[in-house]
Amino acid sequence: MNTQLAIWAGKTAGTVSRMIGNGGSTISGVVARKLDGKFLRHLRSNAKEIIYITGTNGKTTTVNLLAHLLETSGKTVLTNREGSNMVTGISATIVRNAPFIGFMMNDVAVIEVDEASLPKAILECQPDYLIVTNFFRDQLDRYGELDLLIEKMKDSLKSVDVKLILNADDPFVNRFSDLQTKNIYVGLDENAGRFQSYTMGESKYCPICQKEFTYTTVHFGHLGHYQCTCGFTRPQTTLSAEKIYQGEKGIRLTMDGKDYPTTLKGMYNAYNALLAICACQEMGMNTKEIREGLMSYHKTDGRMQEFFIGEDTWKLNLVKNPAGGNVTLSEYLQTDENKQLIFCLNDNLADGEDISWIWDIDMELANREEVETFIASGKRAHDAALRMKYAGFPEEKIIILPDMKEAVLYAKRKGYPTYIMATYTCLTSMVTILSQEAGKRNKRDGFIGTFTIPFLSGHPKSLWRQGKYHMPKKTIRMEGNLPSNRRNQKP
Ligand SMILES: [Zn+2]
């Protein structure tokens, strides 16, 4: 009964949160867990097989690709595709998936798990498989010592019967190898492909005896073919890519002499593809099914994602810093067709609570005749509108609609190609809303095309913190003496 109450309360909280424009991505999980402290254990009632995916990089891509591959083979999949990867986020996924009474059984759950959350997730629900992508030392500030984190993860797995799918080329991941005897390893053969060279940092030292590794091949960072005099050596792989090269649509892998074309861009995605393919083989998928799935995979994570709504093409991109905003705007303004812009701005923790960085986006770029409307949306819609007003954009063309669904419906009614910038916590809701709207017209082909442009990596507010913040000259002239708390003003 408590469980059913937890689901209903979670669903209600999620609905209310979405209604007031908060997205509601994890709130339903928080509420459900208040009523049912180990809510994650119900994952077992949701899927016959459970796969967890953890590691520093590539989790989301591996999860999305694997879920897609399994779905194309006809399996039903429960997944936290949008990357809410802590226990509350995963609980929210369960709540969302639950029908009015009880749970919905799927064939497989493909769940991204944050590294620091893994022990808790394992404690509440043991998976059948754990995929570990890699470990890089770039999260020291979040988690403390990487070695400590790995030990904690290993401790949580000690008395658990789980099949590990590990990246053989990463010595850090290889530290999991003494946990089980039936581990599966994937990796890239020597000379499999040409990667950009990286500085290695301290990771080239053996985690067992701290001596320096001897590498016969380095693929990427500290990933490669390593060995140590103490005997800690790259394990034999079960599945390995003999060759990787850039194909027309994405990278292609050669395994057992067979060609596997993918739609993934970037050589580093070879590892994510290998891990996903390996899990599919474990689930009984054949080569033909896997290859078809790899070719039909399209990114749906809001990075320059395209939607076809009505007669128009809409584009959505994540924006989290001024540099990213400028790249996005100039990409959006390449054509001189009539268009409208939507800026969805939230100030939750994940977005950065200080939104002053929007004053460093050159919104002046968008002050052009062909921009029919600028729609400000999200919790800080008024701030986005104010920024646009200060860019000199005609006030009568600025619309403030904090509710993102309303913003989309308004733009849809006007019927122009629409370009959307969204901060992190707006993104998932926006993808959902746009997918629904696109689905209404395009049910027959159901295709949501996507493409990616090279994108500046995110360092939210870094320019601001470095004191490189500046007001556009025009704005200073307009206002003269701007109060420092301008971001709380309304236009
Ligand atoms: Zn050693």
C-alpha cells in the first residue's frame, strides 16, 4: 500500500511541478522515496533484466544507444534516457513508467547510474549486468579521490552476483576484474584507429603497485594496451574492434571481420558502441539486428536536435554559457528566412543559479528583421526578455510565456521555423513537449531527425567568474547607471 501511495504521490508531485513550469524531472522520485525509503528496489517489478551503466564519460550515449538497439529488436525497455542518474532520478523514472495501479513489466531496464550513487543503487536493487565505461580524474572536486570512489563502488559489488561488462583498455576499470570470474571485456585492438593525442596525467601509474605502466598502444587518455611488472595487465577481450574509421555518417567498426557502420560521431564513441553491442549480444541479439539498430540510431538529447512540427523545422540546443549561446545563435541565424526564437531559462542548481551570464550572450545578433518573435520562457523568462529588450529588439515582438508548453503552442500557432535555446533543466521537458508536438503531425513516419555541430564544451559562468563580464556598450548608454541586481528586474 505504501508503495502504491508513493507512486501516486510521486506522480502528483511531478504533474504539479510540470504545471508550474519546473519540469518535474526528479521531484516525483524525491516524493516517492519519502514514502517508500528503498523505492529503487521496485526496479525488479519493472524489468526482467536490469543493466546499470556507470563511469566518468559516455554513460548517456551508451544508455541511449543500448536502449535503442534493444528496442529495435522488439524488446520493451525502461530507461532514464535523459540522464537523471542519481537514486532520486532513477526512482522518478520508475514513477513515470508506472500505470495507475502497480507496475509495468518491461523486458529490460537500461539505467544510467552516477558513480557516487552506484553503491546506494546496488544496495536497493541488484542489477544483472553492470557496464563500466571508463574513469577519468576530472571529477575530483565532486567526489574526492577517484581511488576512494572506485573502492567504494567495488565494496558495494562484493557480495553481489552481477555480470560485469568492462572496458579492458582502462586500467582503472580493470580494477573491478577481481570481483567476479566471469567478467566480459571489450577493447580496441592495437592500431585499431587514430585518436587525437592527449596528455596522460597520473593515470599511467599502476593502481596496484604505483609503478609506471608500459604502454604498447595508447588510444585515448590513459586508455590503451598497458602492462605492469607486478602482473596487472590489460585483460584479454571477449569483444574487440579490429579497426575503427570515420565513415560518411559516423564511425565504422570492424569486428570479427564484419563491418558495423554507426551514426555516432567521434572516435571516442567506439568504446560506447562496443559496450552497447556487447550487452546486446549478451541479450541474445544477432549481428543483423545490431547493425540495423546502429544505423537507425539518432541522437535525441537536445543537442542541435531537429523536430518537424507542422510545416516547419524546429531546432533545439542546450545552452549553458555565453560562448555556447553565441555559437548557437550564429548557427540559428545563418539563414535569412523568417523565423522565431525561444529562450528557455531556468535557474535551478544544474543550470547555475546565477543567470547573469546571459548578459554575455550577444543577443544583439538576433536583432534582425527576419526574427518575427522572441519568446522568453522558463522560470526566469522575464530576465531573458529583459536581455532581449536591451539588445534593442522591438518590445512588441517580445512575448513572455514562462510555461514552456504554452511557449511552444504559441510559436506553433504563428507557424515559422523556430529555434530554441534551453538551459540544462529546461532541456528534458522541451524534448518531451517538442516530441509530442512533432508526433501529432508525423505519426506515420515517426522520424525525428537529428544532427550535431561541434560544440564548445561547457564551463558555466566561467567568463563571468574570471571578471571578463561586460555590458554591451549600447546597453550602458541606454541605461546609464545600471543597478547591480538588474537580473531581478522585470521589463
Ligand atoms: Zn603494478
